[in-house]
Amino acid sequence: MTEIEIEGVGIYRLPNQWQGQRLRRLRGDDRHTAVLAVGCGMTMHQFNKLPADKQYEVHKAYLALMSPSNVVPLADPAPAETRVIPRGHLSINQKLAIGRWLLRNKASLPHGHFGPWLDKQEGLSRHMASQCMALATGGRHGARSASGA
């Protein structure tokens, strides 16, 4: 599920990656309101003019789309050999397994949802994820890492 239609408001979609980067600059209640407004294709001023019950419906849609059961299939937990130990050193085989797991998950998610999903994975930075995926796809960076350079 990537969008929810809200009667009297329209369709709510989670902000895409570019919108998310801009929204991260905001702080406090403005940030939360902006996420809800952008998802409806509105400005914060337009969103604030909505009746409280419609704002609540938008908030419920946001929570439904952000639910872990919606973003990550429950039947596909990370295999034991792909779990990252913070500050731990990983073997090439572990990086390959993590890269394959990440690529499977990225393919199963809608466009723009992989970054937020990745941010929720404890102990796995975007940089390490990029290295592992490059290694799994035979990317240039992955080949350099495999050779030990």
C-alpha cells in the first residue's frame, strides 16, 4: 500500500526522498504538520485550515503507511548472517549476504521508501548499505573492496 484516499481531502502519499530531505530541516510540530501537508499535496497553511477530523484522518493514513507491517513484509526478517554488529568488521561473505538482502528489500518497496526503511535498520549506515549492495551487484566499489584495495 503506497497511498490512501481520504474523503474530502484527496489522496495521501508519504513524502518522496527529495521531499523528505527538505522536511528534515524543520523541527518540532512544524515538521510533523509539513509531512502530513506535503503528503496531501498541500501547504501547511492549507492543511491547518482543514477541520480537525480531516487532519486526524490524514494522520491515521500516515501511521498506516508508516506501519512496519506495510513497509517490511513480516515473513522476511534479516537472515542471521546479515545482522550487522555496530562497529563490527564484516567479512566479504557477510557483506554479500547483506547486499543481496538489501537489494531484495529495495525491489519490494515502492519508489522513495527504501531510504526511510534503511534508516530504521539499526547498525547499518547508508554508506555501509551502499558498499554491500555494490559488492552484491559487482559494482566498481564492491570490486575494489573485494580485492582489498
